[in-house]
Amino acid sequence: MKHNPDDRRDNVEKIQRNITSTIRNMEAAEEMMTKTDDKKTENNLADKNDQRRKALKSMRKEIKDEATDRERGYD
């Protein structure tokens, strides 16, 4: 079985797209929370946004690492 080579050249861009998408999802959830009267739905959306905040923190760290590696030529 042949393995695919590790091609990290576009990792920064992929991570940035994920960050942008996550932020959009957070904003949509915030908007939905203001429009709903259902406390269960509001709590679920708030929980998801908490998870998204944690994910954003990790993605931002990862994008910095990838950018640094890219500058160094992926040694």
C-alpha cells in the first residue's frame, strides 16, 4: 500500500478557513440564542460556542506553528 506524502504547504490556509468557519458558526449561534425562547436550545448553543472557543484557541496555536514551520522550510 502506497502512502500519500505529507504535503503541508497549504495547512495555514486550511486552518484559516476552519477558523473563519468556526467564527461564523459562533456568530450564527449567538444570533439564534437571542431569537429563541427555548432555554434548552439556548443552553445547547451556548455549550457549542464554548467548545468552539476552545477549538479556536487550539487552531490559532496550530496556525502559528504551521506558519513558523513554513518560514523555516518545514525542517
